[in-house]
Amino acid sequence: MPASFRAFVVDRPHDRFARGLRDMAPGELPPGEVTVRVGWSTINYKDGLAAREDGRVARSYPLVPGIDMAGQVVASGDAAVSPGSEVIASGYEIGVARHGGYAEFARVPSEWVVPLPASLSAHQAMAIGTAGFTAAMSVAALEERGLEPGSGPVLVTGASGGLGRTAIGILAARGHEVWAATGKADEAARLQELGAAGILGRDEVTADSPSPLESGRWAGAIDAVGGPTMPYILRTLRPGAAVASCGNAGGPAFATTVLPFILRGAAVLGMDSTIVPIAMRRLLWDRLATDMRPRGLGEDLTEVDLESLEPALDAIVTGKARGRWVVRVGG
């Protein structure tokens, strides 16, 4: 390793918040068996919050944000992880309580490492990132509960975001009839290119209703919005259907009744990608490279580097980001 390397660091020296690029030394990296030369990372909403004074995400300072990383192993204390191999690391405490992907080098426990599938490049893996991984978790959970192609239409809310787009791409590639709900009318054509059979506007999926149950429309749903959309989803699910709850971009609170659950057997499946056991994490990444590979992978990306990272982090928190953002970390 070099004597120093570049990193984007958030800190609170003398109780004053600061952030920006600086040089780090290898000795500043946390303990772990695997040292990675980071090639690519991503920008997620959580990263944007970690880079804000009021974000309430960072659990320690100083901190290198970046909950995703992909790169090459340069040193390993675990015989199962070979130097020179390409790996992915995300979830757990990365970018929140220990240094993450916005540095040219990172160090992680070997049990957090996922081998990069042969049919994915590091760039493609970060085009998927935590958002796409969570989308894959959601599709897998719905299918494990009985959803299959031909069961009926599947709704994806927050469809113009990174998670929503990847969910549409996975569902469409697997033969499901998928509908996209978005408040961005100019995104409709792109969502249909990814495989959306139809588009719903924000007003329809956030409207109040005097009825606790409406006609059963959806065989399943993936909800990345939260409070504003969950009541609509629950009252329009078909009997026995489920919604995978994987985001709260619109807020966490919502009001509903028990009727969807006791009269239709509806279910809410919670998705938390940070605590997925490593064996399941590796399996899902293998599936993302094969039978769950999303349509449009690597397309319609916004790329930034460490020098242009700061405004991009602000953009995702203020709702100005579209689709997936990837960060070129290494040369």
C-alpha cells in the first residue's frame, strides 16, 4: 500500500462538522482481514445522510462514508480470500460505523466479503449496489411466498429511483407483469423501456380512500416510498398477496386497518439489506449475475469521482438524483 491515499471524510473535530477530501494513512483503516483497493462505489440516500451534520446516520467520527464498494484484494489474512481477487463489500457497518467505499483503500472483515461474480464487472456490480441488492431481496421474498409469472400485476413504487428501476428490471426479466408508480412523468418512457407494462401517477397511489379495502388489483408489490403509498397498496392487494417494504423516501408513518390482513391474508415483508447473512448475500449476488440479472444493467447511470462527490451527496438527499449514481474511486 502507498504511504497515503485519498479519501472523502466526514468528521466532527472540536464538535464542528467538517467534510471533504483528505489524505489518509493505512494505519487509519479499521481492523479486518481483507484490504481492498477500491475501484467503484455508489451513492445511496444513506450515504447522503452520513455526509450531513443533521443526517443521524454516522455512528462514529471520523468516517469515510460509502456503504458499497467493489475492488481488488491487495492483502488478506484469510486463505479463503486471495490477493488479486475481485470482491464486493456492502451492508453491515460499512460507511456508517466504520470506514466505507469513498477511499482508495478499505479494510473489512473477511466474513463481509462477496466474490465478484465472473459475469459482472466491478462497475456493473456498483450499478446494482445496495439499492439493486435490496430490490433482488424483495423479488426473492415475494417469489418465495408464491408470486410467479402469470400470478398477476406487480406494483413498484418509487420507480424512478435506483431501487425501483432495478426492481422493474428484475421483475420484467423474470417474466412478471410489472407496473411502475412514479411522480416523475418524464421518466415514464424509460421505465417502459426497462419493462414496465403500465405507469401510475403519484396522485393515484397516495390518494386517500373512504374504504379500507378496494378491488384486489396487485398480486404483489415492492414499496420504496413508505408512508404515503403503503395504505393504497394494502387496500388494493389481492387475497394472499404481499408487499415487500424496502424504503421510506416519503416518510415512515402511515395509517391503515387490520382488514387487509384478516380478510385478505395480506402480508408486509420487511427488507433490511444490512443484516443479511453472508451466505445468503453471496447467493443473491450470484443470482444478480444470472437468473435475476436486471434489464438495462449499466445503462442510464450518473458517474462522479471523489472530487465531484460532495454536490452529488447533497443532490440525492434533496431529491435531485435520478436512477443510479456510481462513484469512480480508483484510477
